[in-house]
Amino acid sequence: MSDQSSDASSRPEASPESGEDAVVTASGAAPGSAGRAKAAGRPARASTPPVPPQNDGPDVPTVPSYLKAPPGTDVWQRPGRHQPVGLLTRLRPPAPPAIGPATLGAVLATALLSALLLGDGLGPNLLIVAVPAALGAFFAARSAGRRLRPWTAVWAVGGLALLAIPALREAGWPVFLAVVSALALGSLALHGSRSWPGVLLGSLGLFPSVAAGVRWGWRGVRDRADDSRGRVRTVVRSTAVAVVLLVVFGALFASADAAFADLLGSLTPDVSVGDSPWRVFLFALGLVGALAAAYSAAAPVRWDGITVRPGKARNRAEWALPLIVLNLLFAAFIALQLVVLLGGYDKVLEETGLLPAEYARQGFWQLLWATVLTLIVIALALRWAPRGGPRDRVLVRSVLGALCVLTLVVVASALRRMDLYVDAFGLTRLRISVAAVELWLGVVLVLILAAGVFGARLLPRAIAVSAAVGVLAFGLISPDGLIAQQNVERYRSDRTIDIDYLKGLSADAVPALHELPEPLRSCALENFQRELTALDAPWYASSWGEVRARDILEKHPAQSHEVDCYRLGTKSDGREGHEGENSYDPY
């Protein structure tokens, strides 16, 4: 610093005419550097003309501020060439901190349990695998600074409760609904959505976090391996020694006691070399899924950032007139239904020439679609509703409230027709499913009415909760068991039953079919006995419905009645009242 100051003080002051007042040439040297280079014995470089100062002097115009480029921008970048920002980049917060040891352990536990337990089927094992995955997501969220909120706890508890359905029921269709709903609730718990786009998109799964979660986990494992090689080797050695001790002493104890061998065989998974590719795939699936869940918990996609603009508001007459006409049509239909219920039912059937079951079948499906279309009309009406002031709000609430109330009466009429239909033809899977959907649509209408009174802030989450509760209740009531029970009671009253259809149900129907008299009982249960005897699933892949059915058939096995069963399956009186040859009912 002192050398530079003494050198500057020893140089003569340049005159303004020489053009050397602190001007640097294009080559980076000062104007007087050529002479100094020559005196020092170095070849002098050709000096370039000095660059005049910018925005200085009386003849240089001043650049307005609105024409200057903002600081930090590239002035050479062409307009319209900005780097586009992806939707997930815009909605996702910054990258979370490195994966912690607790999260990493939970992820590895999920992968190992997936490989060991899920290869033999579904049962309690799905809930067992989900527990460490949920713990890994909790640890990741806590390390990222996220707090457990009430709605997050509701979604998480609801998802775990839905995974109890595979442990209780053997029927595949309610199990499928429960698993899909559990994944949707788990995704909502990770993302914490509350708006309509957030609830709809946030429940679609963990697909946006799969690739980012795998990269996040790999970076965390690599960094920890570099920082603690000695500890990793210690853990690997300890684990190997523990596995060897368990295998050696477990084999000795199993060979010494047959009861202990049976217990050990029932508790440990049956892993063979032949299904190792399938186990590897399940390990990878569990690993990727747990990493995606943990990454979503630490850095969730904020789907609530997507906003849907409301439609153009219409004036009162244009908006209300079609809806008022629709309300009048609903009122006329409901008035006719009341007349039929009050005593005109036989007259209507006489004039139409329909049987009671045909009248019920003809109307249910139309009323179901009328309910669905009404919900669509309500959604569109809210989008283009007038929003001018208090009078407009009163108009919207009055017209749509009346439409919801009238639609609830239509829902009740549809359920009543389904009840008549089931009395005539019996209960089937499709009939109980559509009746459950119609009942849930009625619940949605009630929630819309409540939103019109108390506000719509909680409506998206309330409808999601109602759907999850409906799926949970549907699985808990055991639809296959309910179908079998209703058909058995119907046989006791009018001696009609469809054995061929009941034999196609799941093992959940065995307790109800066990109450039939012989030979109907054996004919209905012979397929179940054959399948349950051939299928020897471990405890973690066996539902309670399967275990209960196996116990019943072991204590009271089905007898062989092949000729009688064939006659029961082909006699017309055996199917009387269900589906005749000339009145085929696909529903």
C-alpha cells in the first residue's frame, strides 16, 4: 500500500490537454506506459486511442432512467428469451436439509419390510409397511421445520385407518378402494392442501417427488458415508454378526423343539431364491415410495398456489331464470312421487304395465344420473353467479339451496327404488356399490347446504373427509358378507336364491352362507373350501375374513353334492325372482 502511494506522488501530474487523466486504454495499460516499457528495455506495444468517458461532457445526452437496464440483468439477452420456470419449481419450497439418520433408518425399514412381507399378498402387512414410512415422513418434516397441524393429523390417521381394511376383509374390491383412498389421504397429509386445486391435485400421489426424493436420499447417503466411514463399517460388522448369531442359534432351537420351529416358521417370511427378482422389485418400490413421501413431507408441493379464476358474473335474470325452471321441474317430479307413495302406486303400475321391480329398476339409474348432473349444475352456477352485493348473495343462496333440498328428495326416492329392486331380485355387488355412491352424493349435498350457511372455506376438505369415511364404512360393513346375509334371509322368506352368484363372492361371505340348509350350504361353500385348502398364506398376508372362513370350514367341512349342486345351478326355480330368461337384468 505504501509503495503504490509513493509511486503515485513521484509521477508528474498530467495536463488536461494530454488526454492522460486516469484513462485506461483498450489493452488495459495507461497512456504513458509505452515510454516506460521502452526505457525498461521491453518492446513497446502500439497504444490505442483513449476511450472517451461515457455519459460525461456537455455534448453527451443523459440516458433516462426508464431506458436503463435494471441492475443484475443481462443487457445482451434478447426479449422473450427468459428461462421458463416450471410449475413444480414455482410451487415447491427450497430444497430441504440433508436426510437425517432417523429418516434414513425409517426409509430402509420400509424397503426391507416391503421386500419381506408384500410378496405373499395383502393383509396386515400393508399396515406394517406403512408405519415406518409414516415415521420417516414425520422425521423429515420435523427436520425441515414443519409442524404437525390438526388437518395433517386427520389425513394421516385416516389413511392408516383405511389400511386396516385389507387386514379385516378378503374381498378385493373394497380393499382396492381402501388402498387407493389411503394413498390419497397420505398425499394430502404430506402436502397440506386446503383449496379445491390443492385437494384434487394433492391427493393424486407422490409422483412429482419421486425423482427428487431419490436424488435427495442418494446425496444424503453419499455425504454420510464420506464423513463417517468408520462408523458405517462398525454398523455393517455389528449387523452381520447379529444376523449370523440369529441364524445359527435359531436353527439349533428349531431343530431341538418342533413347537418352536412351527412358531418360528409362522413368524418369519418365506423367502426363496426363485422369487428374488420380485423381492428386489418390492424393495426398490418401498425404497422409492418412502423417499418420495419423506421428501414431500420436507418440501411439499404447494398445490394451493394454483388459483382458478371465477367466471364472468352474470346478471340476476340471466343467471336465475334457468335454475328456477329447473327447481320447478324437480318440484313437479317430487310431487308425483309423493302421490305415488300416498296410495297411487298400484294405479301407476297398472297404467304403465310395469312390475314393481321393473318400475324400481327403470327409475333408479335415471335418478342417480340426475343427482350427478345436479352437482355439476351447482358447480357451474357458482362459477358464473352474480357477485354484486348482499342481494346477489341472498339470491344465489336461495336458488341453489332450494335446488339442493329438492335433489335430496330425489336421492331419497332413488334409494327407495333400489330398496324395492333388492327386495325383488336380491343384493349384488353392483347394486350395493351404486346405492352407496348415491348415499354419499346425498352427504355432499348436505355439505353444500352447510357451506351456504356457514361459509365454503372448509368445503373441499369436508367432502374429502366424507369420501374417506364412506370408503372406510363400506369396508367395515363387509359388503360381500352383507350380500350373502341378505340373500340367505331372502331365501328363508320366499325360498329363492342364486347359488351360482353367491359362490363367486369372497371368503367374507362364508359365515352367512354357513347358515343355509344342506345341500345348499355345501354347494355354496365347496369352492371356498377348495381354494382355502390350497392357499396357505402366512399370517401377515391373511385377512381376518379368510382366517374366520378357514376356521368354519375346518370345523364344519362342506360335503360333496355334485349332482344336487348341478341341479340347483340349472333349475329355473333356483333362480326364480332373480333373473328370468325373458327379463335379463345386467345390473
